[in-house]
Amino acid sequence: MASGDERGHLALFLGMLAAERGAASNTLEAYRRDLGDFIAFLKRRGATLANAQPAAIGDYLRTCFEAGLSAASRARRLSAIRQLFRFLVAEGLIAEDPAADLTGPKRKRPLPKTLSVSEVDRLIESARRRIEGVEGRDLVRALRLHALIETLYATGLRVSELLGLPRSVLAGDGRVLTVRGKGGRERLVPLNGPARAALERYLNVGHEREGVGAMLPGKWLFASRGAGGHLTRQAFALELKELARQAGLAPERVSPHVLRHAFASHLLDRGADLRAVQRLLGHADISTTQIYTHVLEERLRKLVLERHPLARPGSENST
């Protein structure tokens, strides 16, 4: 178990993350777990945060490697350690930062899985077709799924943000949603015409079909009879994969997060500014959004190949 000083230092650091950066509970728990493991390692070596040396941090990262942790996990742990020591130095709790000059494992960030515009269109069209010729509960589910997909692709919301939307979010003119994201941060997200129309049809189903209105109870926009009162992410993912099969797409390629990636990639492909996409996605740091720069790079490559004078047929012979 960590000493009183170690526990106190860690508690102060986590308190700062919560108060100043608005870190969510899951994020705080991840920091607590990773840093707790590091502090326990130091204790086994007879060291503390106050007298830790760079070599000890390097040894810790090597033990993580030998334990089979991925490069991403080891990089995350080193990042947590660096942040902790920077905080302790800034607060005057330790004199020097032993992690200042350490470099982490190289991480090859995988490109986000996404869908083409035509594939998203096929998915949405399949959702529309499911509405035809059904009644009662099946009609509500079909309309809800269509509204979910239109809204997700129109906004790029995280699935937790989407499913946690209250019905009151549409209390205004419906053209802009106020979304509460990670860390309780709020942002405004525009809602396009097709998404508004799908939501309106879904919410008005009770007025159009007698007795169906009672199936849309509660405060949540995407209501369900489950314990939480709204559709769960697991249920939505299963519905989406079934819809993918009907649209002729491989189910493993389709998920709520893939549609979020499609939203961002398609915006960038059509000239949207990276900073604007960052705000729409609710990323606190632009570096998170930069994973989509492959879209920008591909657009620039095509621009050079298609527009540069030397790229034209026969241009290599021109003078």
C-alpha cells in the first residue's frame, strides 16, 4: 500500500484533474489505477515519488513491456506519470521532475474505421425501408432507428451523448442541439433537415397511430422500456449491425463509433476546417482530432495529381 504522502499526492493530482480539466469519473479511475501501479512499483524498490529517479521510471516501463502491455498502454502510463510529476513540481511538493527527459514508446495510431458516403446512404435508405408496412411497436422501433442514424451521422455525437439526449433538447427551434459531453462540457451541434424530419416523425408517431404514444414515455429522446429509460448502447449496436446486413454491408464494419468517424471524415473531405471539426466532435485537444488528417492528406494528394500542370497527360514532354 502507498504511504500517506503518496496517497495524498495522488489525491491532490486527481482533484486537480477533476476541478481544472473536468476529467470524467472513468478518466480519473484510469489515472488512479495506472499511477497506483507505478507507486506500488516504487515502494517495492524502497523509493517514493519524492526521491524517484529516471532509471526507476525506465525500469517500470520495461516491466510493463515484459508483462505484455501494448505500446499504447505503456505510452498512456508514461503520460500519466509525466503529468503527475509536473504537477508535484508546480505545487512545490518535489524539487525536480525525474520524468522530464524520458521518451515513450512509439505509437502507430491506426486510421479510424469509416464508411464511404454511398455506404452511409445505403444504411440510411435501409432504415427508411424498414418503416414501410409495419405497425405498433415495430413501427416505433423502425422510426427510432432511422432517427438515431440520421442524428448520429448529422452530428457525429458519441454514442453515450446520443442515447443520453433528453427530449427537452428539441425544445427550441430544433436546428441546434445543446450537448453535454465528456467532463460535463457543453457544446452546440447543428442538426440538418433530414435528421430533424426523422426525429419529428419518430416523436409524432403517437399522434399518427392510436395507442402508440404510450410507447414513448419518459424524459429521454430515444426512449426504451429498459431500466435506464433510454436505449442502451449494446441494443443500438445490435440494431445497427442487423441494419448493415440488410444494406449489404459487413456487420463488423458498422458501429455507432464508425458513423462518428464517417461524420468527421466526410466533413474534412469536403473542405471543413480541422478546428471546426474538433469543436463539433467535442474533442478537448486538437491532437485527438488530428487522427483524421489522413483525409486531408489524401485530398491534397489528389489535388496535386489532378490539378498540378505536370500531372497532365503529355506534360512531361512540355517545356
